[in-house]
Amino acid sequence: MLSCVQQLADTEGNLLTPFIGNLLPHILTTLQAEDMESRRNAAYAVSAFCNTESIVQQFTPKFPQLLQTLFPLFSATEVAG
């Protein structure tokens, strides 16, 4: 689902603004998923949302939580399978 949302954010981010409050808990949960691809998609969604000022304004109070959730991804290693 997040891959579709991130693509929409890339082109029409303002359309998502009213829904960010509902999407944010799902994004935070997905950033902590076991599946690396899901975590990557969630991280990309966050970056795509940050290109839209109205979404960033909603994210601002959640930045500490977002950064805490994103930080482990910098040291995550993907196991080949």
C-alpha cells in the first residue's frame, strides 16, 4: 500500500495532506517491520511526503518519533535469501 501512496505523494502530495494523520501510524509501524522491502517503502514514503510543505507541517510534531524509527535503518543489513 505504501508504495502506491509514495507514488501519489511524488506527483500530487497536496492531495494526501488530509490523510496524513491516518497514514502516519501505519508508516511508523511499517518502518519497524521485519521485511526490509516494507521498511524501505515506508522510508521512501516519508521522504516523498517531505517534499510537500503541508505534509511536513503535520510531520513536524512527529519528527523525533520518525527519526528514532528511521535511525536503525541506517545500520540494518539485508540478509540475502
